[in-house]
Amino acid sequence: MITRTYKIADKIISINSLYEAVHTLCREYAFDGEADFFVTSTMRDIAFEREKSDREALAEGRKPQDFSDDYLETLALYRKIADNMVESDCILFHGSAIALDGEGYLFTAKSGTGKSTHTALWRRVFGERAVMINDDKPLIRIQNGIATVYGTPWNGKHRLGCNISAPLKAICILTRAQENRIVSIDKRTALPMLVQQTHRPADVQKTAKTLQLIDSLANSVSLYRLGCNMNITAAQAAYEAMK
């Protein structure tokens, strides 16, 4: 086993792996300290990730991809990290998170809708004021009515993100539209997508706490739906509404 320690979302984690890939992925989060918890992978975990990937591909009418064992191990270990993080009021969320002037904005949608494309527009419009936190799988901690979004090593195929955190101001659900239009939505409207986009552990008690945290998240941030055409004006329209 290969064992190294990292600090992710303010928790010190010892990762024990079969392959080096996860440590290459996490190198910017390396930390020397006593671990709050540890995660370990096995070949059974890798097989589970392969079966899950194949099952999802077939369900979506896609041909399953032949992922390497070391890549699948990175997913298995992040799943275990996310399961442990729930105990620290922290959830794994599928979305693209960006900070503008130190405040976090998180865009989520079904795969292929254009989350990454939209945050790329923000970087074009706002330049150095806009910093990518995580383009795929950020962590969000919700405590005392305040949500904080964290960068993680698992930041998408384009590797967009960094080891920072920001108070999360708003979550925006993206849809495709011919004209840009953003509206405020209530918690009841947003919750189905928030639940869908949040990692839910297999453990029943942890899933119950995850659902409580999603409810707290919806109470802690502003919620919006944006129909956008991916024109650069969409970024300005979204920011003006959410700021």
C-alpha cells in the first residue's frame, strides 16, 4: 500500500492506495499532520466502480469505457472520503464552483447542459476577479447556517480548480434556452435537483444526515434557475441577478 496525508476541506485525511495515481492527483493538498480519518482501497472497490460506470453507460445508451484500475481507484477513494465527510457536516456536490471577489457561486445541471461552459464565460467577463474553485466535484460544508464551498483534487477532466474555499452565496440550476433569463426559486423547487446532484452514501444513517444537510444548504444560500444561451452576456446577467 502507498500511504500519504492530505488536507481537504479542512480535514486531514490519510489515503492508503494500491496505485500512485491518487497521490499524483492530490499532490497540491499534501499536508503533514495527524489524520482525522483514513481511507483505504481494495480491488473490490475498484471492481465496484467499474461495474457502476458500465451500468450507467448502458442506462444512458453509451458504450462502456475501459477505464484503468488506477483511475477507478481515485473514484473509489473519493467516494470513501465523501462518506466520511458527512460526519463533519460536509457533502460532495456535482457542479462547477467559481469565486468572484471572494464569494462562491455554484452552477449545477444535468450532464452536458453546460456548467463548465458557463463558468468559463465568467472567467472571460471578470478576468482575475474570478477564480475557479472546482469544476466538477466540490465539497460543501454547512454549519451554523453558513455554507462554505471547497476546492478538491477531483476537479473535472479539464483540471480546473484550486486549493481554496469561499463562502457560498448562491446555487444556480442551469438550463438551455435561446434567451438568457434568471429567476429566483424557492427551496421546494430546487430540492429535487440538489438531492440528485449530491453524493448519497450507502449507509442509511449517513444518507439521512446528508438529506438534512441538503435541506440546511437550501436554507443557507440563494437559489436560482438560469435559462441561458451560452453567449458571453449570460455571465453578466447571472452575476447581476445573484450578487
